Amino acid sequence: MTDEGDVVIIGGGIGGLFTGALLAKNGQRVIVLEKNEIIGGGLQSFQRGDVSFDTGMHILGGFREGGNVRRICEYLGVFDKLQIRDVDDDCIDSIHYFSDGSEVHIPCGREAFVDYLSSLFPKEAVNIRNYVDKLYDITRECLCSGFWKTPTLLCCMTTTFICLPTS
Ligand SMILES: Cc1cc2nc3c(=O)[nH]c(=O)nc-3n(C[C@H](O)[C@H](O)[C@H](O)COP(=O)(O)OP(=O)(O)OC[C@H]3O[C@@H](n4cnc5c(N)ncnc54)[C@H](O)[C@@H]3O)c2cc1C
């Protein structure tokens, strides 16, 4: 495309970085342009006093055996370099509402996730099940097609191949 590269990726968040790494792995010359001083996008953290804050991402799904992100990291040869801490099975995320003091503790795993949300919103049980099934269908289709090994498909791909519930 240019003297310097075959592909220009605008934005060095996790989506741009993963895509760039996969394209490079597949032999493309890649340039990632990031407008900020540091890369990472929503994967940043910052410190105020003793407290560390995430700007966005705080857990990542798909890192267990056979998981989607794990398989991509293995393909890129970076999985062994990562320091991963497993989430708690009964709580991958907790949400605290200051308005009424209530708390939501989202459990790990497909069935636990569906069951828990359905218990909170029984009228939506079918929709919750359908939504989660669809997420898994999309993930399975992406993995089965081996899209990350196909540069042309990668160029068309949007980000976020990371989806709850963690498994
Ligand atoms: C509060 C919050 C909590 C979240 N928690 C989780 C979580 O726990 N787990 C999870 O998996 N996901 C979580 N997410 C979602 C996750 O952060 C995003 O899905 C992910 O960071 C998106 O990555 P991205 O690369 O698509 O975009 P971004 O991370 O937004 O990256 C886009 C990059 O493009 C750069 N950019 C934009 N315009 C230009 C331009 N014109 N030129 C050059 N560079 C440009 C930006 O500076 C940025 O670095 C959370 C999001 C939020 C907001």
C-alpha cells in the first residue's frame, strides 16, 4: 500500500494491536497509527495516589483452555509471556449501585451467567438465553473459520472478539 507497509491501522487499542500483530504474523507489513502518547486505548490504567484505576477493560474472557483469545495469543506466540490470574467462579464482576445499595455479582461460565441474569430478570429469561447463544455462535464461527489466519478477512474485521461470560 505504501513504501512502509501493506496495511495502515488507525488506532492502537487492543483491536488495532491484535489485528496488526495477526496481519504481521501472516506476512503483511503493518503500520499502527495511534493519536495518544501511549498505546492501549481502553486497556489503559492510571494511578491516583495509592489507587490504580482501569480506564475500561479489567477482565478478559477467552483465556481458559481452548478459549478464543487464548488460541489467538497462542497463534501469535505470546501466550506464555502473559501473567494471567483466574477470575473467581462465583464473581467475575460485581456492580454496586450507590442509589439503593444493591449489588450484582456476575458468576463465571455460560450457564451460571444465564441462570443468574434470568433470576434477576425472569421475564427476560428467553432473551438472555438467546443473546448468550448468539454470542457463542459468533465466537464459534470466527474460530472455526480461522479468520485470524486470513489477512483479507482480518482487514474487514471489527474488534471485540472478547465477550462475556468468561469461559
Ligand atoms: C468502563 C469500561 C469497562 C470495560 N470493561 C471491560 C472488561 O472488563 N473486559 C473487556 O473485555 N472489555 C471491557 N470494556 C470494553 C473494552 O475496553 C473495549 O471493548 C476495548 O478496549 C475496545 O478496544 P478497541 O481497540 O476497539 O478500541 P479502543 O480501546 O477505544 O482503542 C481505540 C484507539 O484508537 C485511537 N484513535 C482513535 N481515533 C484515532 C485517530 N483518528 N487516529 C489515531 N488513533 C486514533 C484511540 O486513541 C485508542 O487508543 C470496557 C469498556 C469500558 C468503557
